[in-house]
Amino acid sequence: MGALAPVDPELWSHDGEPHLMGGRLPSGEIVFPMPQGDAAEGVEPVKLSRHGKLWSWTSQGFLPKEPYEGWGSGEGEGPPDFKPFLLGYIELPGEVIVESRIVDATLEELELGMPMEFCLTPFSDTHCTFAYRPEKSS
């Protein structure tokens, strides 16, 4: 992943093992992503857990909505290399529920409450993004 730039450098830490960066509101509630600008006033940055449990999931099997900026020239064309992907909510106990891509699994392998771990995954030829995958059994 070292050669790929993050889709947004503010989403995860870049020192040591990567962690999503959330924020602790003055009320104590943890949110993700970390608020920006005026909304960040009084919010303490917090490294979120790399481990969680699968809370809900689905398969994104259809093209994104128009406009398909930069993809093709004809009306109704989607990205030429679109592939369905898994999307889910990962509960980081005591912290927050994060919406994320799910990698290294099939729809049939996913189970409610299964242990998940944070990882980085390619997003394009030049960028990477975060995802969660089933935890490897030891």
C-alpha cells in the first residue's frame, strides 16, 4: 500500500499501524469521521479500534448514480471496470459504528457479529482507502 496515496489523508493515522481517526465530542460521544473546520472545535482526535464486529452488510451490485464524472462519454455509461463490492457497518465496541467496504470475503461467508479487522485496500491505480475484512483465525 505504500505507493498508493490515501483517498483522504485525514481518515486514518499514518504513524505506525494505521487506525481510523475519529473524534470525541465534548459530550464524550465518539464520531467518525473526525469533524473538520468549525465543527471540530472542542473535538479531541481519537484513534479508533482496529477490531470490531460485523453489524450489518449488503452487496453493492449496481452502477453508481449519474453523472459518471470522467467515465465514458455516452449517456448512461458507468465506469468501464465496475465490479460489485461488499459494504457493511462495523461496530467498534464502546466507540462507534463505521460504514466501510468489506474485502477478502464473499457475501455468503459473512455472519452477524463476526470479528472484523481494519485494513487498507486499493481504491484506484493511484489511491487506497480503508476497509474491514474478517479477522484471520490464529
